[in-house]
Amino acid sequence: MDMQVKQPKLGIKERYALLTRDLGWEPSYQSREAIFPYTRYEGIKIHDWDKWEDPFRLTMDAYWKYQAEKERKFYAIIDAHTQNNGHLNITDGRYLTAIKLFLQAISPGEYAAHKGFARIGREFEGVGTQVACQMQSLDEIRHAQTQIHALSNYNKYYNGFHNFADARDRIWYTSVPRSFFDDAMSGGPFEFITAIGFAFEYVLTNLLFVPFMSGAAYNGDMATVTFGFSAQSDEARHMTLGLECIKFMLEQDPENLPIVQKWLDKWFWRGMRMLTLVGAMMDYMLPKRVMSWKEAWQVYGVENGGALFNDLARYGVRVPKGWDVANEAADHVSHQLMLGLYQWSFGTSFHAWIPSDEDMAWLSEKYPDTFDRYYRPRWDHIRKMAAAGTPYQNLGLAQLCNVCQLPAVFTEPGDPTTHCHREVEFEGETYHFCSDGCRDIFQEEPEKYVQSWLPMPQLFAEPNYGDVGKWMEWVGLQPGVDNGDYHGSQDEASFDAWKSHQSATA
């Protein structure tokens, strides 16, 4: 009988090589150029794909075990949340607005990222990048699913959580994240990894997940906290993948630098504009607030982002264009956008409200140089109009930026009293922009952005033909039920009744 020899246990490095590079092969009847055509058309030069390596050295066999354990813990908590009427633990019914916006805007973005990483996993030549992108693709669809599952419990009790798929495709403000991801997905694989893997995941994702999840915990929303923490452990890998791909491109050939820098300029600005929605959530939609948008930007944008670009300076990378403008705008953008969302609240799938005296005292403390001077007077005027029975509503259509697709409500750099508006004529048509940053992005690729799907003209297209009632039906909104002022709404009445009953039986 032959004696069995125990094989030595492989180290992490050897196992990673076995389950990535050793799974690859050289083509025999097709050229690599024919198999991977998209790795060359952007102008990026890669000389040795084996030089890229996942710092985590994560392989699929380990990935499934790791994620399965996370799934078990997540759904155990969600089941407990449902069975114990966790929807009653939130501090205030107004908080629901924040998670409605999250479900409508962020969760579809997770699904878009899933599709994007699945695509570039096929288009990259290196086996290491293929495996890493495949796992991130699975991460992203899992994030979308867990967010939908966690928040679906609120749909049983409150309005505005239904029909989020139509909201993603048809409501005007959801075109902001949709256009961001569609823009990235319509680029090449290297631009996509720069846009999503680096600019969004590494530079900007902490501005979304860290303050917002902390805010959810502070407001008693353990469902959101659960999927947030479950996703956050994945984000460390995503950030690393994005950063390593940037370093990989820069190390492979010096001619890659100007291409990468151009993408960093573009996607920093696009990401900063998209996260303005998060700024409005943090400053206005959380009844109990953890930090202001300005504070979050200072920590996760200025300090962390500044340190990152200082580190990348050795490759010749500079801070993105518009960096100083973004730093100045942190004092203003959340207020400017919220004033816009309030005046167009009839066309949203969430409630809005006038900040209370307590809210404005907090905003004044957090924005000592700007709020009392520029924004409190506007809210005071809006409050007087509401008291007089003439609520401040703009029943006209918002002028959307042709690139970021936010309403053009922002002001000139250095002058918060002057509205910022830019125009560009291209092939006989005039296009409108909210900033120099968005105008410059358009001028770099005008043929791309003239194809942008803008939601406002859809009001006049089939099947609506200018009928606001038909438009409401088309986007799945019940006027005054899913939107309008929170005070006097069904959500307020339901929340107050349930909390009163809970207190009486406690």
C-alpha cells in the first residue's frame, strides 16, 4: 500500500497565484488585440499585466465563505428588525425622507456598478484584475439587494418607498446618480475604473457611507446601519482596487499620466456634484444630526483627499481641477440644493419641510460665516409665505445642467449672491450648465453629452404631452401622499399615531 504524503499547505501568495494567474492562458487562434479590444482604444499603455496584484490576495473560494457569513448575520438582524417593529424606533418621521432618497438614488447606482465591473472584468487582459473585478461586481449587486431588502420593511408602513425602479428611471432628481453611472459605463474600462473604483470609491465614498450610516444609527434606523456596515467592509477592498489600478496605470508608462489626470479632473467634479444630494440629506433630512456636510467634507474630502493626492504627487498627479472651488462651495451647496428641492417638492417621491427654529440654530452654528447671512433670510421668507397660506412652490420646470443634471441653483465661486449659469452652443443647439466644471466636461466630449436623457422635456413627450397629472401617474407618484410638505402628511399622522400607541403600551 502506497503511503500518502501530506502536501505542504500553500501560503497566501502561492494560493493567490494558483487561483488567478495560473488560471489564465495564452490564445492560440485569436490575437490578444481581438479578444481584448477595449484595453487599447483609450490610449492607456500596459506593458505587463502581471505587475498588478491585489493587496488583499482574495480568491473566490475564500470570498464565498466570507460573504456567506456576512449574509447570515445581515438577514438575522433584518428579521429581528421586522419582527420587533423596528420601523417605530426611528427618532422622527421626517427621517424617512433621507432613506427614501437613498433607496431611489444610491441603490440603483450599486446595481449599475455591478454591471460596470462585470463588463470591465471581461475587458481587462490581466487575470488578477479580472478576478478582482468579478468579486467587486458580486459585491455591488449584493449591496443593491441588501439595501432594497432592508428598506422594503418601511414600505409596509410609509409612503414613497414603492416603485423605486420607475423612480430611478423617470423622476427628475434621480437622473443625477443615473447620469453619473451611465457616463462611466459608456466610457472605456480604464476610465470606468478611474471613475467608480478611484474617484467615487476611494476619494468620495466615505462622504456617503460614513456620515450617513452614523446618522442612521443616531436616528434609530438599525436596518440602514446593518446594510451600511455590511457594505463598508467591502468598500475597503473596493478602495484598494481603485487605488492600485491608478498606480498600475501610472507605473506602466509615463504617457498614461495626462490621460489619467484628465479623468481625475472630470470624475472628481462629477462625483462632488452628485454628492451634493448627500449634503442636503445630512444638513436637512436627519432630525438628529451627527455632523454637517461642511465638516464631513473637511475630514473626508480636504484632509483624507488632500493626503491621497500628496501621496500620488510622486507619479506627477496633481489635485483635480476644481478642488479649490469645491472646498469653497462646501459652505453653500447643501443649502442651495435644499431650497431647490423644497420649491419643487410637488414633483418628488419624498416630503420636504421648512427647517424649525432648532434646525436653523444648528445650521447657524455649523455654518457661522454663511447660513445667517445668505440662507436664513430665505427660509424666514418661505415660512412667512406658508403662514399666509401661500406656500412657496415653483410649478415651473427646473433648469437642469446638461452634465451633472442637478438643477442649476448654485452660485458663482466667490460670490454666493450671483447665480452661476454657463452656456455652450454646439451644432446649432444651446446647452446649459451649472458651473465651469460641468461646462468644461461637456466641451471635452460634446458628442457624448448631447445624447443625455433629460427628465424635464419628458413632461412634454409621449405619453404625457404636458399633462402634469399624467406625468405623476407615469412616474408612479400620488400627489400629496408621496410628496409635498411633511407636516399634515399621512406619514406624519401614521408615525405620530404609532409612537403614541407604543408609549401608551410601554
